[in-house]
Amino acid sequence: MRLLTLNVHAWQEEHQLDKINTLAKVIHENRYDVIALQEVSQLYNEPIEYDHIRADNYGLLVQKELEKLGSNDYTLYWDVSHYGYDIYEEGLALLVRHPAINVESFYISASQDIDFWKSRKIVGGTFDIKGERVALYSCHLGWWNDEEESYTSQVDRLLNKADEHDSFILMGDFNSASIVKGEGYEYLLKSGLYDTHTLAHTKSGQNTIEGTIAGWDQNSSGLKIDYILTNWGAHVTASRVIFDGENKPVISDHYGLDVDLRLSNNKQK
């Protein structure tokens, strides 16, 4: 099973359409089973394409580029979390090329106000991946030291929902650096989660952000804040940082993670 996660920083990038095309080409080449995207935005006044997805939805444009390339089997699941920069409906997405058993979205923040930029929603569902049932979630959490929105409470709400499933995978921007002791990353691991990058038999790259980006205004170094986490000690063949300028061009203020893992045949919790 091959997975990709990326915070795409939608519509805040120069040459955005070119970067959407780059992302679609890499997805098409690698035939990921699941792609989790964060900060997937659409202008709030664009016409509706279908349901609540507007014509300029970043995820929709990726899907359309995939169809042009011949990858016609990806389904887009998207929901809005909050308004961003006053003009965008910012949300999360999954692109999955396997049958959905059920799909849902839910808030993990105390706030469920779309007008509050710290409101955090998860998009996920249960899918039939090559005959095995697995729950998949695209995640974007807040920050450890935020007094308005407790990080541990967000993790707890997320896991309360995910724990309804035997096997689940959390993918996304967790806004907590792996090198910082006693904060969010350690809390995630102490909650029973496994970092697939750590488990990987082969790995390349480490950091998923470099220097100052939105939400990390005081950062001056390279940090890993994006993860693919499982609730079992999965057999992970490889984990690669991608879209970092070495392994594919940079297309966002985050780099992505590209992971190959085995599902439950050898699962040991």
C-alpha cells in the first residue's frame, strides 16, 4: 500500500497551477493508493461544481489533472474546516482509488466555528484496500502551546474516533516537531501510535519544513512536523520525504511524505 501526505498551502503558492500539475504527475506516476492533503482551499464565492465543492477547489483540480493523465479511478473526499485569509474555505482532502465503505468528517477542536481559523476538522473514512478494511484520516492539528485550543484534547478526540476501527492510519500536518521532547510528537507516540518514517526499513530525508512558514514564524531550522502514523507496528518498506527539491520539485511550504507499508497480514499491535 503506497501513501502520500502533503500540506499543499493551496492558492498561497506562486505558479500554483504548475505546482498542481506537478503533484498530479507524481501521483499518476506512483499510483498511490491514498493521498491525504491539508490546507485544501477554494474561494468562497466560486460557483459550486457539485455538492459543496467549488470550481477552483485545489483537490478537484488535482483530480481533473489526474483524469487528463489517464488516472480516472481516484475519488475526492473534501470538507471545509474554517475560513482562511477571509476569502477561502480551507479544508482537508483524501484522494483514494479504492472503494469507500463509509466517509465522514468531524471536528477535533473545541471550536466548531467556521469563522475561527483555529477550528480543526478531520476528513476520513473506512476503505476496502485490496480486500482489507482500513480507516484513513487526513489530519491538520493545532499547536502544543496554544492556550485557546488544547493539543492533547485534539489528539484525544481524534483517537476516540479512530479507535472505533481495528486498523487506522493518520496522515497529515501534526504541527509538532519530532525533535522536541515532552510535547505533541511524544504525546502521539505515548497514545499508542507508530511513526512509519521511524519504522521504515529504508528511508530518505527527514525534515518536512525548513525555516519560517505560516504558523512557524520563529522557526529557523529544518523540522519534521508531518507524519503518517499507524495504530500497529506496520511493516514499512520505505519512507521518503518528497517535494523537497531533491526528490521532486518543491510545490508547497511543506514537503510531503511518501510511504510504502504492508497492511494487516503481519500486523502486531
